[in-house]
Amino acid sequence: MSDHDHQSSDQRGGPIRVVVADDHGAIRTGLGLILAGAGDIEVVGEAADGDAAVRQARAYRPDVILMDIRMPGTDGIAATRAIVSERLAQVMVLTTFDLDEYVFGALRAGAAGFLLKSVEPAALIDAVRRVAAGDGILAPEVTRRILTEFTRARPAEVAEEVPGLAELTDREREVLAALGRGLSNAQLAGELVISEATAKTHVSRVLAKLNLASRTQAAIVARSAGLVSP
């Protein structure tokens, strides 16, 4: 499945299709009600564990999966890794933990974003729209902490995993630095004075050259490479 298959609702003319994966039924119901009230988002499936989340992703090919990390059996990290590797959907992790190894694991598995379960409804809806449109998102209250901690703890490891860094053009390094600051495609386009479509193309090329699964991973690389101040 190609990245082109994931398009926002305004590009496809239909709602953003979402699967909610959480082992607590009440949380799944609550998230579903919030998203259903958005008007342009449709919850097409629910999953109580990681295996079910992967099956739902294969069956429905949603735009976004809201993924709990700690679930019985196959956890959210393993499920995220499987879903991202098959390019089935964008995965946005929801957790009650604002900074722990589980979150790092989810980001390394290719999650497109990370939010706390305490997120306000409007912010959740906005995040789903952004991720569906191809923009990664990290909870504002933990963005700096999580990226700084990740790169502080693993700078050598991150650098070893990204041999293509030296092959980036000057413009691509600018794009990578912008991703490290959390800019969306629209913000990136404005800063570099290019069209949003061109910005998206640049981001895709950077991710491909560095063999990264998400722009959130790119943000981590940008910080580990010193392109963004901690």
C-alpha cells in the first residue's frame, strides 16, 4: 500500500476513517463519541487488543488508528510496528503515560503521533485530522521532553540507524530541521516559501532517503543530529 492511498477527507471527498484500539470498552466508546461528533470523521472499527487492531487495519484500511500502548496479548507497540510495516494506516498512540519507554518504543515502531488520553476533545479531533493529512503530532506538553530525552539517551544509536543523513541536500536538511521543530506541511511551506504540495514532496523524499517510517521519527533524528536545539 502506498503513501498515496492515505489522503485526507477533503482530498478523497469522504470522511476520515478511524479504528479505535483500547482494552477498555468505556474508553473506546468515549473516543468514538468524540470523533463521531466531528462530522468529518467516521469510526469504522474497534479493537480490544493489538491482534484485533492489526486485523481491523487489514480489513478496513482506515486512515488513522488510535492505539493504546498497554493491551493484553499483542501490545500497541507490536501492533503499530505491524501496521506501519504493511502501510495499512497512520497510527496515533494514546496513553496515560506522558514519558516512558513504552512511548519511545511506539515512536520507534513508526507511530505518526502521540497524545495523552487526557487530551481535550477538540485537540483530539484536530490531531486525527492532522495525522490523516500526513502531519505527525506530539502532545504539546511533552514534545520537547520526549524528543530531548530520546536523543539524550540514544544519540549514538539514532545516528547509527540513519546512514543517509550525509546524503541529504541543503534544502532537505532544512526540511529535516523543520520537522524537528514540529512544523506541519503548511507551516513548512510558509517558512520555505514553497507550495504545500512541494513541502509534502520534500518531506516524503527526506523520509525515503533516511528510511524512516514517520515524520515523528524524523524529528528525533533532527534533534540527535544537532539540527534543532534541545
